[in-house]
Amino acid sequence: MIAKRRNLALILVLVALAWLPQATPAAAAKLSGNVHLFYYPWYGTPAGTGEWRHWQQGGHTPPDDIGADLHPALGAYDSGDARVLAQHMKWVARTGAGVIVYSWWGQGGFEDGLARRVMDAAAARGVKVAWHLEPYAGRTAASTVDDIRYLHREYGSHPAFANIFYVFWSLQIADWSALDAVNQDNVILAQTTDTTKIAHFGGMYTYDGIAGATAPGWRQAGEYAKANGLIWAPSVAPGYIDDRAVPGNTTPTVTRDGGAAYDRQWNNALDPAIGGSPTWISVTSFNEWHEGSVIEPADGTPPAGHGYQTFQGAYGKRGKAAETAYLDRTRHWVQKFESVR
């Protein structure tokens, strides 16, 4: 049985690799298909999508007052804006990561409607688009299978398409046997380190930007994945704070400590005795502003009076250089990961 699973996993990886990044004229160097950045396309503005979307979370009034403890260098932007997307993918390429994991909330939803625009921008930079299958109302194992088939029909011929599917909150559903209909042609990952909960999946990831500081269960998950020919893609984050987005929330804050928190999580992932020798590394996140886990540049001089944090001092950088500090540090870690794989 283990031999069969190893053979299946090898096939899955080879299938996935066919979709992963290669150098393009727009890319200064080959990007890594082994580092994936979680990407959020759910932001809107009145000038773009006709209304504010997400920036007002927590009862805020954009554009200056937003539901985040950091303020984007681009301001409160629209996820469908071609200029924003072009800049995002330029920044993604700057990190050296070759895959974004697109937050997708179901067929015909807002994010689905923007997918092709994002993929066009990604393809121009040699970036691939994997899929973060979110827990929309009524999601089941069967509907997830239908979603994967739908994404193939709609976008499978696009040059940016990657047949990699991260299933968020996978533990909400007990029986995933329906995935057997699609798991031989795709890499489908469960969000857990509990190896008793990954039957019918091709591997595991964690997403949690807080847990990476201590890496609970990472070594065991990685060792199990390696022994059984599965993918292990633990998630690392630069920090976590959601105070403005979720007033009164008691979720612990992970302070950035000038970049030390991000380095700690990467070190945990790359240390075999802690991280379990990952197949891939997933980064939480490129632009989840509500949870303060972004590596996207944050404004060094944000609108006054709202108590925003900044990246000033990150890795010893100040001014405009600090705004892009986490992009450049990600590139450092991408290169290190590639050198030790």
C-alpha cells in the first residue's frame, strides 16, 4: 500500500510540475515552483467594482480608515484593477516565489469573476496560479470535486493554471472519499497536521500564521508525508494582528520583531528536526491585510490618526526601502530553500 501511495504521489508531483513556473522574458530569473504565496483577490472600491469590499471590515470607512493594522503602499485598492494586478505580480516575481494560491469562494462568486484577470497578470510574469478552496456555505466533498472540475474547464487551458488545490478548513468535512474521482490528476492538500485526517488527499499544509512560531506537529507531519509519498507544505508568516478587522478578538498577536518572527518561522520550516523536510513552503500571506500577515508592501507613512503599524526597521531598513523589506527577505528564504532541497 505504501509503495502504491509513493508511486501515486510521484505521478501527482510530476503532473503538478508540468504546470509550475518556467522562465519567461518578463521574469528576470526562474521562479521557484516550490514556494507558494496565499493571495486574496476580494478587495473592491467604488471606482472599480462599484462598492467597497473588505476594506470596511470591522466597521471602518475607507479609503484612509480600513480594517487592517497596516495600510497598503498602493492604498485601499481594487483587486480587479489592471495596474494593481501588474504591480502585484511584479512584486510576487521579486520574491522569487513562482506560485500564488488564489482565494476562491465558489463558482460564479466575486473572486471567480476576477480569476482570469489575475491569471493574465500572473502569466505575464511567469507566475502560476494554484487554488485555495475556501469554505463557502454548503460546501461538501462532492461540491469540491465539482469545483475542481469546473476550475479545469474554465481555466485549465490558461498558461498560468496550476492543478494544485489547497482545501481550507478541510476538517469541517469528515468523509472526503469523493476526492478519489479527481485526486490522481491533481495535487489536493488538506489543512491539518493530523495524519489520520488526510485519507484521499495528496498531502497537508497548515496556513496558520500563528502556529509557525512553534511548528506544532510539523516534524511528525513531514516524516509521515515523506514515508507515504505525500506533499508536505507547511505555512510560514511574517506576523499576525487582526485588532482593527475584528474588534474585541482575543486571537494572539504575533509581532514582527523587525523581521525576526518571519525568520523564525522559515528556520522552523527548514530545520528537518522541526519542520519535517517540506516538499513545498506556503507563505501566509501575500496580501491578507485583515490579519496583518502580509508581505505586500505596507505604507511607510500611512494616514494619520488610525494607529497603523509600518514595516519601518524591518531587517534594518528605513523609509521606502522598508516597505519592500518582506519581499526581499522572502527571496532570501526562497533561495535558501532551493539550495537545501
